[in-house]
Amino acid sequence: MASSKSVVIAAFIANAVIAVLKFLGFLLTGSAAMLSEVYHSISDTGNQVFLLFGIRYSEREPTQKHPFGYGKAQFFYSFLVAVFLFGIAGWESLSHGIHVFTHPAPVQPSTETLFGYRFPSHWVNYGVLLGAIAFESYALKTAYAGLTQQMQEHDWETIAEAFRKTSDVTTLTAFTEDTIAIAGAGIALAGVYLTRVTGNPRYDAAASIGIGILLMGFSLALAWENKRLLLGESLPPEDERPLRELITSVDGVHHVDDLRTVFFGPEQLLVAANVSFEKTLDTELIDERAATIETTLIHHEDQIKRVYIEPEV
């Protein structure tokens, strides 16, 4: 949890600074791609606020009304990020880009004055976007370190596998967001440069459209990832198989009749199993074996926080 929070805080600082710089760049140049990047960075900054609130909310102690705690709050707020922030920002970028593309205005060369020096205004965009890439690279490095730590803990071989299996949607969201932020800044940089070189404003508008599609695509992907956890996804069969083997390895266990797993928060897994014990065991021994199963499972997998064993004879 501490790792997730540091990832989000690093991304929040980077995105807040970048949003201000991009807005200043837009005011000076009127670039459609820069306005799209302003929407992008504002959504990124709001994203971090939502994620930090989700982390804080999920740390509340379990209550009678919520006996398994509030861990799923992170899934919910990450879902809101996808639907409201990235979806809206993506649509605004796309619609603005389409408007500029269909109603292009001539590119007028202009200069700005700063501290007595005059310089071409398009250099403002170059500087802001290159600075954005630098800041986002720092945030991405922090998010990648958090994701790599999870991969090492769970023996995941690729980032794609981590995306399919992780329950830490906070780190997942930050990593994906930072990656797309760098891609968006690169697209905007290309659009601004081509418009300046060719004098055709449609390159700038096309960059805005591309950024909008990128944001909306990420919105759908993130919403889908959170849907599986909000609905109570279990571990993949290949990860449940070792748990079955551990249970059957306990002395006195005859068979595992049923095994169910579900995440009730990031890195918080519940395991429930119907276990058939040998007929020779009395009630006291069955209770001891059930306690052994619980200890064995928790020691085997750090994500397992609760174990329920239903004895069958």
C-alpha cells in the first residue's frame, strides 16, 4: 500500500506541474494539440486525487456493515477515473481536434517577449512538451518500479501477465497513465512541429484527434480491468491449482471438494474451500487440520488474508 501511495504522489506532482505549463503554452500559441494535452494533464492530475482518496478510504478498519473492510474502494475510484476523467478528457480532445481539422485557420507566425528577449512562440510548445516528457518519465520510472516489485513477488514474467493478474489497480493505473502521457506528449510534439514546418494546421488538429482516441481507448481498457475486480474475480486456474495441492498435502485431508477465491481489496485475497477429511478424524483433529490449512495457505501466498474451511466427512 505504501508503494502504491508513493507512485500516486510522484505522478500527482509531475502532472500538476505539467498541466500548468501546458496551459501557459496553449495561451501563448492557441495550439489544438496543446489544448488536448491540457485536458490530458488535468485528467491525469484529477486521476491522482481520486486514487489517493481511494487509498485513504480503503485503509478504514472493517465494520459490522463492511466486515471485509473497504479495500474495494480503490477499484471503485479507479473505475471513476476511467469513466469520468479519461472518458471526458478524451472526448473533449477528440471533438476539439475534429472541429479544428474541419475548420482550419491559417497559421500565423508570431513571437513572444520574455525578460526582454523575443523568440518564436512555437518554441514555447516545444519546451513545454519536452519538459512534460521529462517529468512523466520520472513518474513512469516510479510506477514501473512498483509494478516490477509486484512481478518479482508473484513470479509474473511479463508486464502483460501483470496487467491480467494484478489486483493493485492503483499502481496499474499510474503506470498506464504515465506511459500514455509520454505517448500523448510525443504526438502533440509531432503535430506542432509538422504544422510549423508545413504551415498546415491540420497536422496540429490530427494530433489532437490522436490524443483523444488514445485517452478514450485507455478509458475503456482501465474500466474493463476494474470491472473484473469490482465483480469479484477469482485467481486464474493455474494459480488456484497450487492452493489445492497445498490443502491436499495436509495430513488427514482426503479431497478438496470445492475451492473459491476472490479479491476483496488490492493484494487482499479470500480463500474458501470445502474439504473432505478422513473418516477416522474426530472433531478436534478436524479443527486442528483446518487451522493447519489456514496457516499453510497464508504462509504460501502473501495476498491471502482470510481463509474459510468447510469440513466434509
